[in-house]
Amino acid sequence: MSTVASLALLASLSAAPAAPQAPRVFAPDVVSSASEEFGAAFTPDGNTVYFNRADPTRFTFQLVMVSHFRAGRWTKPEVASFSGRWRDIDPALSPDGRRLFFASNRPLEEGAPVRKDFDVWMVEREGSGWSAPRHVPEVSTEASETNTSLTMDGTLYVTRMPVGPGAKRAIYRHPWKDGRYAPGEKLPAPINDATYGAGNHFIAPDERYLIFSSEDRPGGVGRYDLWVSFREGGGWSAPRNLGTAVNRGDVLTPVVVPARGVLVYASRLPFQHEPRAKPYTTEEFEARLRSPGNGQGDLYEVALSSVGLATDTATTR
């Protein structure tokens, strides 16, 4: 890491709040709200977050919102300049913050029908704003492409849901070559598994480890858990479950934020875990409905050290 980059990282760490050792709601009542939130992406300094907010059904409409960390607090989220018209999900920033990828059902050209599947789109930094969205045809297929994550050399990892009965989502690797993305390589076992599937991933910028969600994988503690696998030569280690502190409810869309020393992820927890000792009052029930943890998805954060990862992307077991 260069001296300039090291100084920038130290400055951002000193400005950020202490990383929580146990998971806690991220920016409660600002970013995490009574609505459905998921899919966070942070700028390299950790002071701007792009994330998804959805309609109450979770599946009719989603858009990308943005919030900034200023004067010790997160600002009221606003709809991102490139979103708000179509279903846009799963924003992901390149390690240098110059490109932002997302999945969308928007038509390829104005006036064309809305697509039935999600394709990959991107915007590039232009001054303090973003370019017009551009379709990324090399990684977009008749299947549905959702989550993306990028490495330092431009390699794009994509979650793809193949078409057909019994199909399971899988993670593909698209290297950046000669100014375009090369054909995708489906990650081998033990990452992709025909029985359990893999997706909702984050790849470390140096590709040393991959965090992903998998459904009902043996050794898990919930239905959708987060797992981590480390590079071993040309392959991947047996996935390690991130444990019961993180894996509560359906856990999705992980992202490592080195500048803040945290893992941020989405989790949908049940509205009620256990019977109450006494009935809700009207005011208590209404307040609960208006708060994070009401059964919709929220963003959570936990210290990287608590899940066996380090802020410099070095790996520990």
C-alpha cells in the first residue's frame, strides 16, 4: 500500500466510529429503516454508502439510494442519480470508487419492453456525479444476473440464476481483458454446488477470499447463511460458516468496508422471536412497526476481526 493510501486509510479510520464487535443495525432509522434495505456498497473512504430500498412486498420495485457520513452521522438517504425508474438492485463499487455496477430490469433502449430478467449495468464517475448507465453485454445473458463484485485488476464476479427447473444460482468470474470482459468461468466446487447454490457474494479486491450466501448448506445455522472461502493455489478452501452471531434470519449481500473495519450485510429477522411477557401497548406496537427489525430487511455491521478477517484484506483462519 502506498504512503498516500496508508495516510488516507488512517484518516478515514480515525473519522469512523469504532467497529462493533457484535452485529448491530447499521445507521438505524436513517439507512436501516422500517422499509426493506439490502445491497450496500461503500466508497473507498467509507463515507458514502449506496444501498437498496424496496417496496413492502420486496419484489415489485427496488431502487438505489445514497447516504453520506458527515459530522459524525449519516445523512437522509436520497435516490441515486441513475436510479428511481426501473428495478435496480445490488450496487457494487470498484475498489477505486470510479465505477459502480448494479443489476436492473430496464430496457436496453428507450421505448423497448421492460426486461423479464436482470442484466448488469454500470456508471462511471464524472466529476462529482455519475455518467448515464451503460449496459454491460459481455456479462449479461438470458439468465438473471444480480450481485456483482470487483477486484483491483478489474475482474468481475457475478451471481447468475440459470434458466430451467431446479436451477441453482451460481457465481461466475469474468476477467477484464483487452478492454472488455472475457467469457465467464463458473467457480468450481466447493463454492458452487448444484444442490445448495451460491450467490450474494463479495470478492476481496486481491481475490484472497470470497464471502457468499448459500441456501441450506450442511453445517449452516439458518436457511440463507454467509460463508467465507479462501484461495488455495488454483482453487478454494472448504467454506467456513460465519457463525450464529451473523447468521440470524436470511442473510444476504455482504460487503467488506476496510476504511470502517466492518463487514456490512443484510438480514431479515422475524418480527417476533419469542412470546412477550406482557402485551404490546398500542404505542409500542406502532413504534415497533415503524422501526428497523420489524420483519423487513435491514443492514447490519460487525467488526471484521469478529468474523476472522482483517482490514488490510489479509486472511486469518
